[in-house]
Amino acid sequence: MSEQAQRASKMLREKYPHYRPLDGVTTLVEIVYPANRIVLDYEDREDLFLLGGVDIATGTIFSPDMIPGWTGPVTEVMAAKTLREALLLPPRPNREGLVIRAGYDMVKVKQDDYVALHRILTTTSARNIWEYLAVNACKDLITAPKKWGNLLGLDPARAQGIIEAGDGWMDKMIHGVPDEFYGWFRKTVDDLILKVDDARAEVERVFAEVSARHEGDRKGFALDVKDHPLSGALFLMLDGRDITASLWKNAYPPAERPWGQRSEDVA
């Protein structure tokens, strides 16, 4: 009853109403459509791709060319005859990898580039992006490892790993990603930076107003700003200290599911 299964059933009835599976054989297909994309680019194609079949009684696996009567697209069958040959096949652009049929088993072997891109899409959340932005904004200000925990609530090892990723981290994270992910990613980055910039402007405005009102009276200043949501940054400014880490900590996003944590089940 998944969305993919219901959509595939409707597609089967409408596009292939005359198809009849072999008696005693389960036909295997994979549904492909843009809205179900996580990693691969389907180029607006929507269809059912024949993968093969399975004998219900014995579990014997049939290759696609053993399934008669199918008029839709068929998965590519590689020339490899052994496991060694299959593992030596070069990766293919915009492909997940291979499915190796061996006896009664089918094993999926995923390409390294697919695995890397899948990891980005299924683990990246606003909090991950915040980590990279916050560390890069504060890396010249925070020199003692323990300060990452004190000032930003970050594990020092995590902060060091982000620093070692270098300035090209953003290009690496969005290379080859779907347009939907790219749009969400860019908006998340822009929103976080804008939130910090707006907070900085607010702190500077309030600091100027309160300082003018109390003219060096530290106690009066403290009483005036103690309930302000950015009071920590205001006190840092009063002491002549940098407020960048405080502003980034304040911009920490709420918990959310990573962008691509959706099922990749086939119908």
C-alpha cells in the first residue's frame, strides 16, 4: 500500500493493460518517476522497468529476457558471466550500480559515486549545514579545542573535521545533487546567514540604545538587557568581545529529518 506500489499498479493498468505474467511467476519491476527521485536523475521519465521474475514455487530467478509479453522498458543486462567480471565492470554515469544474479539470490552492488551522493542526500539536515557554516565563521576565533563545546556546543573532533574539509565543502556537498535538494540547500544556507546577520544588526542597535541610556552604568545596562533573547551577545559586546560564536549558537536550527530520508523500495 505504499505510494510507489499504488502508483505502479495504476500505471500497469493504464499503460500495459494487456500484460499477463507467466503462471507461477512473480514479475519484478521498478517504478521510476521524478517525484520519487532521491539520487538518480530520471529526466522526467515515468514508467515501469522490467527487472526479471521469480518462480513462486522454487525461488528460481529469471532474467528479463525470460519474461515474455512485456512491452515496456527493460533494465540493461550486462555481459558479465562471473562475479569477478561483474565487479570489474566500470561505473556508469547516473546509475546506482549492478544487481548480480547468482542461483536463487540477487545482490545489489552500488557504485562508489552513488553511495557518496546517497549519503549526502540522506544525512544532510539544516543542523548539518549549520555546523559547516558556524565552524567556518568561527574557525579563526576559536583556537582551543574545548572552546568548540563551550561556545557552540560542538564536539571538537567534529569541528576539526569540518575545518579539514576546507573551503570547498559546499561545492562538494551540492555536486551532482537533484535540483530539489540544491534549492533546499541554498535556501537553508541563505536563511541561516540572514538569521545571523539580522541578529547582529539587532544586537548592535540595542547595544547602542541601552549604552546611550545608561552612559557607562554597567548595572543599569545589565538590568535593561537581561531578558533580551540575545542578552549573551549584548554582554559580550559590553565587554568588548566578539559576538560571532554567540550569534551562530543562537541560530542553531530545530531538529528535523534529513532531506532525503525516504524509502527506495521497488514496487
